[in-house]
Amino acid sequence: MSVRGLRDRIEETRTAASLLSDTQTIVSLAVDAFAAACPHGFALAFTRRTDGSYGCATGRFDGAVLRRDSLSDRTSSPWIVDIDHVPTWQQDSWIEPIHAGIHGPDYFSPAHPSRRLFRRGVPDYGRMMVCHDARLVAWVGVLVDGRRGFRSAEHAACVELSSRLALPLRAAAALDGDVRRIPLAPRQSEILGRVAQGFTNKRIARDLEISPATVKTILERLFRVSGASNRAALVEWWRRK
């Protein structure tokens, strides 16, 4: 392999590690996994920050990704448990609350946000409450038509996914709470410094001896983290860090 090829592989590895520490990517992948386990349901995941606010969220219904402003507003529907003191048996595991006797179908009142998705009847659902010291830090679940509920294969798949995704979602919640305090990697700063000078992606790649695809991937991640909508706003965000 050439020196240039080796450098590209190194940058691709660094980029992959960076993406795996991206909260929104982790949350979205969790939703994709649960949506695949129950294609007919509404899969949803979100993180809860240390100050109690809600961070990254993604939903998928009938194969379509829902915008954040169309997701259920947690402030308009009650919690069944004290989310700062979640019972041990409900932490980090797949629970189907109606079947577990935590509450009944009346939880889904006509005013409940999920009823917009299930207009013909009351939904059934399962969820995992990811906790740290008994406090909810992330939530992932699937709502399905209550008339059919979860099939045995779907239930088994969700139990399996929960056992594997608790740790990544806990990491996502930790990142989401402190994302603005995470220092940039040296390569990210090198690229942003050149963006500030007006360099194109191709010129940055040539200057740093990496591929334009690597520059693009790193910048895409920085746009997601910063919330910037253009290169000028991204540079301004970088200068404030």
C-alpha cells in the first residue's frame, strides 16, 4: 500500500471512531434496529441530558424518518414511573408496560401524542429505559397497533436488541450532555483553520495530504455537532470554542 493510501486508511479509521461518538448517529442507529425488528410499528429513541432537558431524538414510522418537531412531546404526556428513580427491574431491559401491569390501555388517552399515529385504536408498546444511578438518561421503544400487539419473534428481537444497545445509548446520553465541552481533534482543527481561510475541500485535502472524501466526512460531522448551516457559521462556532 502506498504512503498516501495508508494515510487515507488512518483517516478513515479516525473518522469512523468520531462518528461512533456522535450522539445523533447512535440514537438513529438504535431506532433503525428497532424499526427493523418491528417494521409495522413506530420506533422512537431520545436522550435526556443532565439538566433534565431532552437532547437528540429520532423516530421512524412506516419506513419514514420523522422530523424532530413531529415527534411526541414528552411534556404533554405523563411518565408512569419516577424517571429520576426508576425501579431496578425496569432499568436497561425490554419492558412491555401494559402486559407487565405497570398501567392499562387508558394511559393512551385521546390527547396522547401517539394517538395521531394510531387513529384506528389504542396502541400497545414496549420500551427500554436506559439509566445511570436509577436516573433515566435515554429511552428507546416501539409502539404498535394494540389490536395485534407484539408477535413472539418481535418480542424476542426487542429483548435481544435491548441487551446490546443499553451501553451505546448510555454513552450517547453522556456525550449529549457534554458535547459542547468536547475538545476538537487536531485534524478537525486543521481542517477548520483552512475553512476559515476560504479553502475548498479539494485544496484542504491537497494541503493535508488526505482524500477529499475524508475532508467531507469530517466536515459533515462538525456541521452536525455544531448545528451550523454553512461554512461561515461553522467557523464562527469553532472560534467560540
